[in-house]
Amino acid sequence: METLQEIQNQFNAVSEKYDRQRRFLIPCFNDFYAAALTLSEEVSDVRTILDVGAGTGLMSAFFNEKYPHAQITLVDISSAMLKKAEERFEGNENISFLNADFANVDLPENHYDMVVSGLAIHHLPNELKQQLFRKIMKTLKPGGWFINADQVLGQTELAEKIYTENWKNHVQQNPNLTEEEKQSAFERIKVDIMAPLKLQLEWLESAGLQNANCYYQYYNFVVFAANK
């Protein structure tokens, strides 16, 4: 519980600048989100989308642009981040918001054509990741897809060392970030609880989802997915 509160506090604190920072904190920003959007085309008729750990609504904004008639529900634990999302989508009747701990929130069964998430699930303890995957399996309609754009732990100690050094060097050398923003980013990663990609694919299959696979990877930034 303390970890979740710490995460909430840290993201509340950066809500105003989060979207601008994210473009500079993610080395592969364009390809990362584009891969998730392209993968969503596997769903033939997208009418309902759930964005898990939606934050300021950046991921939802991309999906709203691609599927303007879809009903999108954003759920996030940070009230300040979600407030920015509400401002982003003001007047859009297809968008709804839920301020809740997404790992434990009650979700309707067989309701969503797609569940998406961007850089959120790696904040959860591993047992809650598995719990969430089971919830996602139940809330997806038959044929629906779960698409997760996230960060993962290296499969080996060497891989994790290379992942971490690559990202820290990218941030440290980025002229678009202030020193305060860089240090804030380095502080936020201390509450990350990343899990290896291979293990998470196994958890998706164990939850009852099918065809769990990684479709994009740049060091520890990955897009993986599975369908019901």
C-alpha cells in the first residue's frame, strides 16, 4: 500500500509536465506507440476500449484519434493525472474516467473489445500484475485483444545492466530536460517493479489469454499482446 501511495504522489507531482517529458524520456517514443496502434488493427470492430493506468490520457489520445467513435474508459490511481486527462478530452462524450487502483478495480465481464496500457503495469507488484491479467481476460469480449506498451526487466543481469545504462545515458544527455526533470525521472524509477518479458507472456497464457507475444522491443521498452 505504501508503494502505491508513493507512486500516486510522484505522478501527481509531475502531472502538469508529464506528456512533454514522456517524449524525451522514451528513446523510441514514436515507434513505441505506433506499434501498439498498428497491432490494434487485429480487432476488426473496435467499439469499446479500456485504458489501464491511463495517466494524463496520452495512450487514449492516440487510440481516440484512430477510433474516434469508440467508447474509451480511462482508469488511473492518480487523481491529478486523471484531471489532466479530463481536460484533454473535455467535451468528448465518448470518453469516461475512473479514479481507482486499476489492479483491484471491478471490471464488467465480456465488455471491452480492447484493453490497452502504456507504461503503467510495471508499477505493480508481480502478484498484482498476474491478478490484473486475469481481470483483463475476463473483461475482454471473445476475440478481444490486450495490448501493453511497457518496460520490462532484463532476462539476465547483464541485459538489465545494459537496459538501465542505455536509458539513463539517453536521459542524462537529453538537452530538452532540465536537471530537475532528469533527477525526478531517476527518482521515479526507484518505485518500478519490472518483470521479465518472458515471465509476463507466461502469466498472460496462465490467465487464459492466447497467442501471447512481443511485437516490438527497444532495449527494455516493449509492446506485447495477447487475445481472448
